[in-house]
Amino acid sequence: MAVRAGKPNGNPAVRVARRDRTIQEARHDVYQARGKFREPTACPRCGAVFRKGHWSWRIRPAKAHEAICPACERIGDQNPSGILTLQGPFLAAHRDEILGLIHNEEAKAKAEHPLSRVMKVDQKNSRVEVTTTDMHLAQGIGEALRHAYQGTLTLRYSRNQQLIRVRWER
């Protein structure tokens, strides 16, 4: 609680609560669980296991409860948390290398964090659009592209949603 010293009569020893604080609106992520999953819980689609407060890749316990993990829900709803757009003449000349880097970055992230996945790689004429289940994965792929091939990287976060738009171009 924010406080200010003193009462209106000037006594500095009395602390009065401030009434002018701004109320922050809650951020809503529909894919974030309202409560904890019962432990252990396994996702029937991907096989990830919820244990000790987080999702991981483990052997499915015999008496595991079943629930669809947030990443599989996002994939099923086709509602990405990250959108990465790649374009430029360099992309056309090095498309296979760049797609390999994208898949390698996904494999590294997914090994540690089962909820970080590439949903779809859509290749159009002069650009590639990659959608991800995790904001950090889209940002990480963009930063890996900039590190490996230079170019221009732009990050835009959405205020109302849990969404990042990443654009890389060279």
C-alpha cells in the first residue's frame, strides 16, 4: 500500500494511506491455467507431463491424469503467441539454411520447455511466416537470425494480447 507521511494537520509520525493509486487492469491469457493441474498430469496429444509445477518431457506415469497442455490448445485453436515474418532477397538465396536454423532453435527450446513450439511455417513467394506457441521462441528465433546473418530485426508486443510480432529482413 502506498503511504505518505503526515496527516493534514502536519503530524509526521502518522502514516495515511493514499487513495489516488491507479488500478492496473489484469492481463488475461486464456491459455494460462486458472489453477494448478493435478499431479501428475499428461497431455494426450503431445505426451508432455505436468509434474512439480511445470510441464516437461518425461515418461508418462501409470496413474497420470489427462489434460491438454496449453501449447496443444493453442495449436488446436490456431492462435499463436508469436508471429515471425522473414523477407528480403537474402531469404530467397538462403531459404534452406534459414529454415534449418529455425528448426534447430525450436528443437533447443522445445527440449527444455515443452510449451515452446513452432506451430506452422508458411512459405510464400518472397517471404516466410512462422507462428509459435510461445512469445520467447519467436523472439529467440529472430535474435538467432540476426546473430547468424545480420539484417534488421523488429519486435512488436501487443498490449491487449499475449502476442509478439517479429520481423527479420535482409
